[in-house]
Amino acid sequence: GPRNDILLRLQRAGKVIGTVVDDETGAPVKGSRVDVYLQKKFDKVPDNPEGGQYAAFKREKQEQSWLATLGRFTSKVLGPRIWDVVDSGSETLRLSTDANGHFELGPLGNSVQLEFVVTHPKYIWYDFDTRGGKQTPQRTVVGPGETVRREFRMRLGHHISGQVMDDQGKGLADVYVKVQSISAYYKHWWYRDKWRSARTDSQGHFRVEGLTRGAQQLVFQHPSFKEKTISVQNVPADDLIVVAERFGALAGKVEGIPTTKQARRLLVLFEAMDEVPQGPRQFRRTVPLDKANAFIVQRVHPGSYRVWVKLGKVSSQPVEIEIAALETLRQSFELGAGGVILAR
């Protein structure tokens, strides 16, 4: 029957109010991304001169928090329901600073510690919770009913700008450019395997910001030319000119695949028809088929080709195509339309 002897004891909720500012001017940094990790609590080891960055904390017999063990469930399910935070696609609760550089997270309890990672397209988080000249991570624990205020100082990063063009001096649009520091020196752990990226505009110009000091590795990618990697020793760097090799691409779709066919790797054979081809006279590529039976062959030298495809023992008839530099040709191939003899 009805009961009236149930007593629920709830801890008063706390919250964190953070501010991200420009270290030089003190101005708020709008649009910073703040990733918050909910972790099991650790106790700090006092005066530990031999410990590394994470040896400054030791695990104690803390009360275990179920929040610290949920991983993706925290951001995927609890984030939208409890904190009104959109799923980050990772284990973190992802926030963003407003026009005043502020962000706020609550309700929070004291059973977890919080680690913050602050990023921005133009800034670098250089101070990494530095205390006493040492890069010692500062984890935050929010007590019952407590409001914790944290300040994060960022510094404008270096930049690399330039233009990607072909060997005829024409700028190439929509080239994906990614930049990573070659040295991990003076970098927060989160930044060490992360790329800064940009895409070229209609004239091939690009600009990547928020870079740390030291040498940088740049990778340029586009379906119509071979991936190109270069190194820049010093930043900032302006007016960098990158010349890309001229290639085309073939985007195909296969018709007439038998319903019993399980193989999803397609053999594409090319035979150059030009008197003096830019590439090899004959070559073949093995490419995967997607669910729509489509495929793509990248980095094909411009020119006229006779092309056919083969899936297992089933082939298509040869099709004559024209590959243009820096363009993607779309072509259909029908399997089972006849046999093919390869002879020399």
C-alpha cells in the first residue's frame, strides 16, 4: 500500500564558471571550445620533484563516482538531459564561450574531478595550468553548493598562409590543408596529435592559424592530385607557394553485379590511348566498392584511356574515356557484357 517513510537526501549542487581571456590584452576570447572530462578523483602529491606531468597526483581510496565510469554515455545521453549540452561525439562535455568569454557548467557534485581542455582556431592554450613555473595539471573538484571560478589564459598563435597552384600558375580551389607541429615541445597533451586545418578558396589561397612555435608539417590533399607534404621550419610564414602535380580522377559506378557476388574489391584496368602518354601505358588499380556499387580512382594522369573493370571472374566491356587535369570524370560500367582478352 501507500508509504510515507521514504526519505531522499540530495547533495546541494555546485557549478563552475569559467572565463577565457587573451593573455596579452586581457580581453575575453569569444567562441573558445571547452572540453570537460569527468574523472575519478586523485589526491595531489606535495613537493614531488621527480614526478612527471601526471605524477603530481596519486590515486587514493576515494569514493568511486559512477559519472567517471560512463564514458560516451555521459556526453551522448546525460549531456543533453542534465546539462543541456549537445553531444560532442566523444567522452567530453563540450561547451563554448560567449561574447564575454564565459562558460558555465552545473549542476555538479564533488564525487568527480574536472579536467578542462581549451581550444580556439586562432589561439593556443600555452599555460596548461602552470603553477610555479611547472606544467602541473590543476584538476577541479566542486564542493556541495560551491561555485568555482576558473580563468584560462590563451595567446594568439602563429600562422601559415599561402597559395596552392598547378604547374601553369592557376590557383586550385577546395584543397584540404592540414598542419601539425613536428615537435611536441611546449604543447599540451591534447594538442600533440591534433591537426589545424583549412581549405583553399577559389583562387587557391589558404591561411591556418593558432600554431605553436617550431617546425610545422603541412599536408595538402585533393582527389585530383597526389598528396603533397612539405615542412616549414619557422612560423609565422606568409606567401608560401605550393605547386601541385596535375592529376585527374575517375568516379565510377558498376551495374549488373550478380546478387550472389560477395567481393567488394574491384579491379580497374587502364590502357593509355595517347601516342605519348603522360603516365604508364598500362596500369591497374584495386579499389573498394561502397554500398551503392560506386568507386573512385584518384591520381590518374590526364589523357585518353580505354578502361574496363573486373569483379572476380566477371568483366565489363572496355570504355573509352578522357581524363582532364584537376577534374573528376563520372562513368558507368556494366558487368557481364562480354569477355575481355588481355594480350601482349
